[in-house]
Amino acid sequence: MKCLVFLAIISCALTSRMMAQEDTGDTRDFKTVSIKKASRPIVLDGRLDEEDWKEAGVADHFRQKYPQDGREAQQRTEVRLTYDSNFLYVGAVCYDSEEYVVQTLKRDARFFDGDSFAVVLDPVNRRTNGFLFGVSPYNVQAEDILSQSSFGHLNFSWDQKWFSEVTRYKDHWVVEMAIPFKTLRFKAGTTHWGINFFRNDEGENVRDTWTPVPINFRSYDLGYTGTLEWDSPPPRTGTNIALIPYVSSSLYRDKEQEPPKDTNTLDAGFDAKVGLTSSLNLDLTVNPDFSQVDVDVQQTNLTRFDLNFPERRGFFLENYDLFANFGTPPARPIFTRRMGLDENAEPVPIIYGARLSGNLSKSSRIGLLNLQTKPEAGNPGQNYTIATFNQSLLERSVIKAYVTNRQAVVKGEGFDYEDYGRNAGLEFNYLNLSGRWRVFTALHASSKPDIGLGTFRNAGFEYDSRHWNFFVDYFGIDTDYYADIGFIPRMENYDAAKDTTVHLGFEHYFGRAGYTFRPPAGSAVISHQLNLQNMMDFTPEYTLKERSSTVEYEMNFRDTGRLDVNLEDNETKLLFATSFTDNEPLQPGHYHYPRATVRYRSDERKEFAYEAEVETGAFYNGSLNRVSAGITYRRQPWGNFNLALDQNFLRLPDPAGDMDLVLINQQTEINFSNKLFWTTFLQYNTQQDNLNINSKLQWRFLPMSDIYLVYTDNYFSSPFLQSNKNRGIVFKINYWLTL
């Protein structure tokens, strides 16, 4: 507690002075580019030789953002824009004297790790939500939705149908994009949009932006857009309907059953995207199939709680921020992976899903979702309903609200009104114009049969400048609070002695203070960063459960390498018997244990790159030493070959005993072109006693239309050669049909 108070005092004392010194004003007032309608058809060939391109206004004079901001860009970039009745066209000439660095030809993958150009669009011009469209010198596309709460956390899971062409020359490359107005959510009649452009020059490890963006913010931060001035309001999009049917066939053998069970299936379903207005979209799915989704990257878990794996399924990712960003990490009252997946991440059949999302007005957004899973013998189906609302106000602030309902459905009987979980919440997130100062607060409630009302409270603030960062966060959760469609770690406590799980609320405090020192331009080191942080959890009666105090040092090198050193001091009051090995559980009691970690990552641009990490120290009343290492061999741009090893040596006093845990990941990615990909992922995990092989061949035969062939094999980890668990193969084809 003293640490949090100390951090808060420092932050309040320094905030006013630093904000006054570093306020850059509204970039929309002094960075403007005009756009006028094309008088003749634009041929998308990556050449910019039509007269409309020559007559278009130019956005140039880019500024360096990283590793030193406030300077003229070293490499010249020129951008032009035009449009017709269907498309927004973006043309860019990117001068570059170095060999292009492109990590992969696979769409969306490692976009920020290679040379690239991107446009950032804020059609409602509120600096809270927008879009990113980018390409590499090899015409590999990437796109994503931007939101105030997703900055720094893009996953490029939002997919849309748009077009681009690239031509490469000795000293520059040319980009030509055609973005359908149907993919953008904007209010008809607007003539001023927020816009920005950025370049990644990975060979020099440099980031440039059109409007000046401070080094401590992302290149795509919507708070630093310029103005796009239209000669007339963009055209109405008219009918916007896309139908995406699929057909799949699978063969599956489960050898863990006696006798082994063979399953052959032929399945079909569809997704649909319906543009109700230019800013409001309806997504539908019927009998969805997610067999082509990438497998989760496994982790060794030596915590007492479940791990959080990201959402990867396409249906749940449109306007994902409307649903996923309530609460505060790691406590999220809405976590869509709870729908249609069981606790082992195995799929539960989904009958249908419907989602309405987008803008009601310039400052109002809504999200409505309903999904029904299939009732099966012995297990009821579940009906999930989520409603969310965002209201922008002030300069960049948001009021958010949500309501969720999980309702059991019994086969042949309908809703079970005695089996439900309901949640509601209201949040306020204040962000000032520069984005340096954020204050947030929230109140959530839950209701379940025979339990009653439980609450979740949250409040905190953050200050982020080019040198200083302060963050303080509090949330408190009642024992009677449940989130059936959420992910709230640390509430479910497994008691190994009684073989039962105890649901227990807690009070959580977290504070961090950091300082970043940036050496002069030309130095081998780009930045040194020092962080002090403290985390404390208490029981509802304010008895200490857990404390972790950490000193972190981070050094970033000009060659993209990075060195991290962490020193931790941990204190845990173990309330329940906990198993970390296959022997007797660790008994309740008070434990104090320091730990230290050193990790290094080499230059990622090299043909061979590597990383290594060593962690050592006490672990409860024993010790834990961990070694991990990884190596990557890259053949630009068609091949990536990765091998990673994670080895844990756990030693606890008898009768808890010892355990050695091994996790090996090996991934092979071969790109035959930017339309044909083959990826094989092998994971050997002794903690889960499993060897998994997942191999996927993908052919994008038309834009957003794919054929997949997926092979999956699972073995016991030892001896795995004669101990197959299950095996399956899936063939799937989907086709994007625009109506």
C-alpha cells in the first residue's frame, strides 16, 4: 500500500509540469491533405500514371517517430488520394535505398517487423475509433480496427475485402490501394476525416509518420491524425451484403475411447455481413466451423490459476473492442472464448450467432450479440446475449455500458430459468487531447440463482510522457461476483487436499513508475528504461494474499536487439493446499521468495536470429530454475523456421517433491506466394503429457476466399511413438460472395 501511495504522490506532483511542457496541440489544425473525385477510371496496377494521380494533392514531409522523434524523415515518402463512387484510392511512393526487409508473405503476419506502408483512417473524426490498412513491398496486406483501448494491442484478426498493387524499383516502391467505402463505417455527409500515414523502414529500424507522433505513442495513435478534406461528402455505400458460405469434410479417429471411435462428417454453413447503414453492420453465422483457426501456442503453467489465450475466431472479431475491453487486465467481464469452447478449448457446436455493431451517430456506438450453442445428451445448450454501448464525449473520452446474459437451454424443454448468469456494468474512461493523461473508473454487478448480487469496482489513472510513465490501478471483486461470459483469474482457487474449487473474491492493487532515457541519435542503444512496480492482493477481509515487488530494466538496441533484467520479491499467503508436482500438494502457509530473470533477443532482421532467457530463485519453500531459448532461420520472404525450448527445474521439499517440465515448439512456415501458404506447428508439452502436430495448407484462390487442408495429430508425450491419442484431417472451402 505504501508503494502505491508513493507512486500516486510522485505522479500528481510531476503531471502538471510535464503536460504543460509537452502538449503539442491538435495535429488536425496544421496537417491537411485534400481529396477530389477522379474524373476517369483508376486502373489498379501500382504505377500512379493516371492524370488524376498527377493532379491530386500531396501529403509529404514525413517526420521521424522512432528512434528519434521531432526530425525530418531520412527517407522520402509521397502520398496522394482520390476516389470514385465505390473506392477510396491511396497512392504512395516510398523511397528506400536499402534491400527490402519482409518477414513473410502471409497476410497480417508480423506486419510491424518488416518494411511497410499504412494509412490510418478516422471517418467519424472523434479520435476514438478508426481503421488501419497496410501493405509490404511484396503486396502483403494487413488491416485492423483501431480503438482507444486497443492501442498497442493490435492482432490483425479483422478481415475485409480490399485491393492493392505494388511495383518495386531500385530506389523506391509504389503502393496503390483501393479501399471499398463498404468496408468503412462513416456517417453520410461528413467532409472532414482524421487521417495519417506511416512507414516502417525495418532495414534502418526507423518509423516515420506524416503527422508528428511522439515517440512514446504508437504510429497509429488516433490522437495524432491530420485532416482529410473532401471536395464533397463521400458517396453513400448503398447495398452492402457479403455472403460467405463454406463446406467442410473431416475424418477423425479417437483412440482414447475403447474401442477407438471413427467419425466422418460432412458439414456446411455460412457467414453473412450486411451493411444496414454506412456505419452499422449486421454479422450472421449459421453452423460455423473454425477448424482452420491457428492452434493456441502452449505455455508451461506454474501459477495457481488458468491461463488466458486470445480469441482467434473470425465471427467474434468484428468491432471486437466493443465487447472485449470492459474491465481491466487481467479481469475481463466479457471474454468471447467462453462461448462455443469448453474448458479444454474444444469446440461446442454453435447453431447460430448474430451481431449488430457500429456507429449510431458520430459519437455513439453499439454492439449487440446473440449466440446459441447446441444442447447435447447430458449437457444443456447455452444462449448468450451481450449488449454494449459507447458514448464519446469531451475530446477523446468514452462512457461505456454493457449487459450480458447466459441462459441454459435444455433439449426439448427450452430455457432453464433456474440456470443463468447475468452481468451489467458502467465505465468512464477519460483521455486528454495529447493522450498522455488517462483516468478510468467502473462499477459492475452480477446476478446468479441462489447467490444474489455481487459487485466489481475499478478505478485508476495513467500518465505517459516521452520519459515518465505512471500507472495506478485498483479493482475489488465480491465473493458473490461471477462472470459466466468473462475471464476473472484468481477467483477460482483449487484446494488439492479436498479436491474442490473455492470461489473467493479479492482486492487488487497495482502500481508502476517508469523512466525512459533516450541517448542521442547515432548511439548503438536507442533507450534505457527502468520500471518499479508493486502488486498486492487481499482477501475481502483485507488479509494479505499475495504481493510482488519488481524492478525492471530494459535496453533497446539500434539493431532491434533487446536486453531485459527483472528482480522480483514475492510474498504469498497460500490459503489452500496447492499441487505443483505429481506428489503431495504444498500446504497452506506464508511463503516469501525472491526471483531474478535475464533475457536477450538478437537482431530480428538477420537470417539467423535467437533469443534466450534464464530465470532463477526461490519458489515458495523450494526453488525453480528456468531456461528457455529459441532460434529462427528466415529465408526472405518465403520461409520461416522456428525452434523454441522451455525447460523448468522445480525443486520442493518432501513430500511435495521435484518435477522437470519440458515445452518444445517448432514452427515451419513456407510461403509459395502471397496466396499459397503451408504452416506446420509441433508442440511437445510434458506438463500436459501431449505431443501435438498441426499442419495447415491454405490457398487463397480469390480475395477472402480460401481452400484449407488441415491435419492434426496428438500423442502422449512419452513414449509418443506408439501412443497416439487421436488424429484428424479436415478439408474446407469458403467463398466470399459480394451481393
